[in-house]
Amino acid sequence: MSRDSFNRTLDFNTKFKYFIAAWALIELVLIDAVYKFINILNNQKIIHLPKDFDPSTIYWSEDLPLNLLKIIIVCIFAFIFGVTYSYLARKVLEKDKASISVANSIAAVFGTYILLVLILALIQLFTQNDYQIHDSFVSTITAIRESTLYTFVLLAQLIGAGIFSFIGLTYGQSKVEHIDEEGKGRLLGIKWYHYLWLWFGVSIYLQALLWLCYWTVHTIALFIHQFRVSDVVGTAVEGQDSHNSISTLLGGLFVVYIIAVIIFYLLSYQRDILSGEKKVNILLKVGTSILVAFIIPVLLVMYTAIGASDVR
């Protein structure tokens, strides 16, 4: 199939639908999960940031390293947005790449902020409550005028998000043009609208995955620090405690990885059901969906570090 025939039929409404689907998944779910994970580390005193630190704000602090980290996160997920949009739409005209990239650049930096303002405006309209929406715009403009760093961070995010969105669209298009057209509008074989109710689980599972990666690195680093030759042969050395670094390594990783494997299997099973690859009884389908999308994420929030709001 040629590029022209592949890129011919998407109308504006379809492009907009896929843009919103990709943006909502990346910005409101995945990036939000990363920011929440940063807060988890901060609440656990693993990293030491101000108590009132909010990683979801457009501007983090006056520390350049934190703002550089914010720029990196925005650029990485702008690239993922481009790939995701290409995967959903299957068709991205060359002339559309620039406009989609610019739109995502603005949405990546100000999208959540704009949504909040619109929600407050609607609340104010229907309830006649005064939320001083205008003040938030004034404070942002004042900060831009008074802080060179603030302006630099905003411009860097806008430019970086635009460039990496374009790169992601180009890369994604090169990978999906040979995929069957029947898969259009699907992500991982699942219709895009399913993610409207899967978002809570997706966010929690990503936080769990990030925590698992951190815990793996932490446990291995602790093992290397505590390792002794005597741990391998099982002999005790006079003057040393009986603590075995190998036992610590295995004990620290065994349970969490067993749980991770079980969760991964259930996620894969649900994907097979939602994609239609596995035909099951409607009760089993609903039960699996509730278990994977809601019950397990709630348990993770209640009984793991993901739900930590205070230092424990």
C-alpha cells in the first residue's frame, strides 16, 4: 500500500478523536503516574524535596536540575504521544504532522491547566461561585515577567514537546504503515475508548512498575554493598553477624516478582478478552475486568508504598 492511499481518508473529527485519546492517555494517565511516583519517593524520604513540592505544576522550583528533569519527562512523553497517535490513527499526512505536533506541544505544557480552568469556569457559571480564575492567569504572567528561568523552562518544554511529538509521529508512522488497516483505532488490540474506564488501573500499574524498578535497583545495590564471600559458601566469620546478603537479595525480590508475574498474566488475559482474541462467558469477562481494572489497583494503593501519603 502506498503512502498516499494509506493517508487519504481521515477527516477532522477522526483526527481530533484520536488526538484526544492519545493525549488523555499520555498526559492525564502516564505522566500523572510518573509525577505521583515522584511524590511517593518524596513521601518515603527517598528523595529530599520540599514538603509542599508538587511535580504536576508547570514550573517546579528555582532549582535548575528539577526543571531539566521536567523538560526531559515532557519530551519523552511527547515522543510517546506521537507514536501512540500514529498507532491509533494508522494515517498521518505529512502536512498534518506539524499542526499535530504544535497542538500537542501546547497541550503537553498547558493542557491540564487549561482543563482545570475550564472546569472552574463551568462551576462558576452554574453555581455563581467566585473562584478568581483570572488571578491564576495573572500570577502565571507575573512569574514569566519576573523570572528568566521560568520563561526558559516554559519555552524549552514547548519547543521540546513539539520536536519530539514530530519525531514520534514520524517514527510511529514508519512502523504502523504495514499493519492491517482493520486494527485502526486500537491500542494493544483494544479499542481506544476502553481506556476511558481503564485509566485508573493503567495509572496504578505504571506506578507499581516504576516502584518495582526502583526496588530492584535498590535491593541489588544493597546486595553488592553487603556481599561477603562467606555468604556464598555459607560459613560464618568470627566478628561478623550472621546476616546473609544472598538471602536478603532473594527475599527482597522473590515475593514482589511473583506478585508482578501474576498481575502481568491477569493483564494479558484481560487484553485478550477485550481484543476479542479470547471468547469467554460474559460473567467471567465482567469479573476479570473489575478485578484487573479496579480491585487489584485499589489493593495496591491500600497495602503498598503507592498509597503512601505520609512518611512511614
